[in-house]
Amino acid sequence: MIEEIRISSLGVIDSSSLELGPGLTVVTGETGAGKTMVVTALGLLLGGRADSGSVRSGARQARVEGVVAVGSLPGFAAAVDAAGGEVEDDRVVLARNVAAEGRSRAYVGGASVPVATLTAIAQPLVAVHGQSDQHRLLQPRTQREALDRFGGPPVQDLAAEHGAGWSRLQQVERELEETVASARERAREADLLRFGLAEVEAVSPEPGEDVSLAAEESRLGNSDTLLTAAEQAREALSSENGGPDAMAAVAAGRGALEQVRVHDREAADLADRLAEVSYLLSDVAADVASYASRVDVDPSRLAAVSERRAALTALTRKYGETVEEVLAWTEQASRRLLDLDGTDERIDALRDERDALRDELGDVAGRLSAARSAAALRLGATVTTELGGLAMPHARLEVAVRRTPTGADDPAGLPVDDEHLHAGAHGVDDVELLLAANTGSEPRPLHKGASGGELSRVMLAVEVALAGTSPVPTFVFDEVDAGVGGTAAVEIGRRLAALARSSQVVVVTHLPQVAAYADRHVVVRKSSDGTVTSSGLTLLDETGRERELSRMLAGLTESDTGLAHARELLEVAQPARALQP
């Protein structure tokens, strides 16, 4: 339960606090006095969108604080502790700052937290309903959600199971569609890879083969030149025709120095060096002769090498700069081909999973539809009873749960109870609230069969019905009685007082008939000094309540007739108030 709200620099409110308690609290005031700021403040505490335009003119920031009594709220204290906040004397302070520049900060139990955390902790505490909720009640989605809430766990658990299964089905459908759509492209890719691998396999290159063949082709292409050079070198080293040669010249030089080596150490060293040269020339001459004998001048070998090099070049043009890169490509291509060849198996597996999911979802959707239909009967009866207590004694609300047959080829269809039904993330049901406002009239959709005042009462009746199945500690109603007057307004006040016996209820209203049923009456008064406008929240005593009700009734606070009427309203409402003195 919310015990107190403190508001600073929010809209026209400079600084005010509102003490709340159990039972029914009403907030009234002149138009433009700032009544809606109370609801705006609660919205901020619930993690609502922060609007810098709501910061009071000239202020640096607006601040809203709410003191919440933990009591027996399940999991609330644990959530506060998990957020880093503290619970003191069984109470927690929630706060929200909105800077004029637009920045917003949230606090839970003194700890700064993300707004999302504040939302998760605070929203289960309060159900806020404004005039816009009446319009939302006209939307099919809102009507379906109301039915699911009323149905409780038997409906909500099945709806959650269906939602998770539907999400998985859509994921499988997308993957299957993408796989099938790309199957042709993947087949083309596989054919290209097979062709390339066959080309490489036909040539069967060896690592480094392109380098060695290039060298061999160079030798074979210049074999005549190489042979001539080798023969000339051999003849120069050792002439076979008796002419001068290098070995003979070295031998002659060595012999001359050998004759004088006994006379000079240096001459002896030179003679030894020439001996080494002689041995080296002898070895080189033998190597040159061997090289000359091995020079290959076979034209057929040259043709074979050139042909092999051409085959390797054809591969390196397509699959890599070198033979090593070509071989690396074949490994990658082989792995990719294995993956591509598994496409058909993947398609079959996805189709099997899709069909299995459809069957499973069809079963879940059927059970969900049956649970909704049963809950719809109960909700219709409960709301009809509530409407009888809201000055609509002849009204009847029906909750229609319809299913749309479709063809077996509908991708959004599910097999349910021996028929194929159009489905969605929330099942196979279309939920619609139908109102018969008078005896003998046919039930019609709310947007066709309900006036503004009737819609206000239907929404209140639905909320009361939902409160019985999923109780919320605090209800806030912001002028949901718009378009209502007379007896209907009295009945709305009586019903709100009845709701306040089990929950805390805060109502912003312009109807004196509703305000008369309050256990606590707060008025928002606006004053102006010519430069700054401010509003304050004032808790009224009994005399103050009479004057405020007189103002609401007759526009006059001191009118004897208005005061008398106000006293009469208070006397009529007294037995029905949630909190008796």
C-alpha cells in the first residue's frame, strides 16, 4: 500500500504531499488546478516516461517520492534488496527525479537504479486507469488480455506455452524458407566446387612442383647454350688437343717456384698455394666434365615439362597464386561441399520439426481456446452482475471467443480439433466484448453499442472482476467517470467504496456523487500571486468536504442549497464507505 506521495516542482505543483491510507481516497479541484499531476506523479513512480515539459517553470528538476508499506506484498522486499535498496520499518521509499534538460533518475530504497528496475518493482503495486483506458478497452488485444487475466493461471500458463511454441515455430519457418530459397544457389555452388575439385584431382599437383618445373624448363630451353658453355669451360681447364690450358699453366708456375723454395720461405708458400689451386682445378675440371655429360637436350622432355607447367598454371589462375594455395583451396572446398551436400537433409529435418511443432501447438491452442471459452462465460456473468450495481440493471455483457477456419495451406494455420484454424502468437481465438445495454437488445461490440458513460461503467466492472482474480494492492482511477451523472454516478461511487474494502483506491473525479463515498477527500487548490502559480494538496475535514461538494454541485461553496445537498450526499454515502468511523 502507498502511504504517502511527495511532489516537488511537477507541473503547477510547487511542493505538496499527499497522505494516503486504506480505503477510498478522492482527489478533486477546479479544472486546471493540477489534479492530473497526482496521476502523473504516480506514473513516474511506476517507471513511466519522463517528460521534461512537466518540470515546473524555473525549477531545475521535478521530484516525486512514494512511501510504500511492504506488509505482506509477496517478493517485494526481496526485489528491493536485490536492487541494492533498504527496507526500513517495513517501508520503502521509491523516488524519481526528472531534470529540466530531460534526464531522469530512479531510486529504490535509497539506491540509484535503472528506470527499468523501478518499473519491475513498482508496477505490480498499482493499477492505473484513465480515460484513455476506456479507448484501449475497445481494442481486441486489450479485451483478450483482460479475459486471460480473469482466467488466471489455467489460461495464462497455456497462453505462455503457446507463445513460446509459436515463437519457435516462426523461427523454424524462417530458417526453412531461407534454406529452401537458397537451395538452388547452394546447388550451383556445390556443382562449381565439384568441377574445381575434379580439375585439381585430374592434375594432382605436388607441393613445390611449380617451382621445380620452372627451373627445369629454363634448363631445357637453354640446353644448347649450356652445353656449349660447359664444353668451352672443360677445354679451358684441360685442353685435350695439346694447347695451353689452365691446369698446365698452374703446373708450370708451381714447378718454377718449387725449384727455389729452399732459398726463400715466401716462394715456398706460393708454391704450396699453387699446389692447392692445382687440386681445385682438377676437381672443377671433373665437375665441369660431369655437368657437360648431364646437360639434357631432349626436346620431348621439354615439351612434357611445358605441358605440365601449363596445367599447373591453369589451376593457379583459378584457385591460388601457387600450388600450395591450390592445395589449401581443395581442403576448404571439400569441407564446404560436405556442408552443401547436407542441405537436403537439413530441409527434411526442418520440415519434420515444423510439422511436429504445428501438431503440438494445435493441441495447446485447442486447450487454451477451451479454457478461454470457460473463463469467458464466468467473466460475462461477473461483469453483468457488476453492471447491475452500476445503474445498468438490464445490461448484459457477453465475451465472445471465436475461431477462424482456414485452409490447410495457410502458413499461419494450426490443426485444432479436426479442423484447420487461423492462428497467431496468442492462439486461435478472437476475443470480443459484446454489450446488450437494454432488455431485448442484441449484444453488440463495445465500440458500437456503448455510450461514453456506459463504457466507463463497463471498464470499472471489468476491473472489479479482474481484481477478484488477480488482486492489486492499489487502484488509481483518473476521471474514469467521465460522461456519467445522476444515479449512475452514485452507483459508481458505491462500487468504488466496495472495491476499497479489499484494496487501496485513489480516484481523481469531478463528480460529487463519487466524492461523497470517500474515506479521505483531498482537494487541489491553485493560487496565483501574478507571477508564479502553485498548487497544494489539502486533506479536508467534514466541514471542508461539505463546502467542496457544494462547489462541485452548485459552483458555490457557501450556498445553503448546495451545502444541504452536500450533507445529504454524505449521509447517503456514509453506510457504504469502506472505512466506518
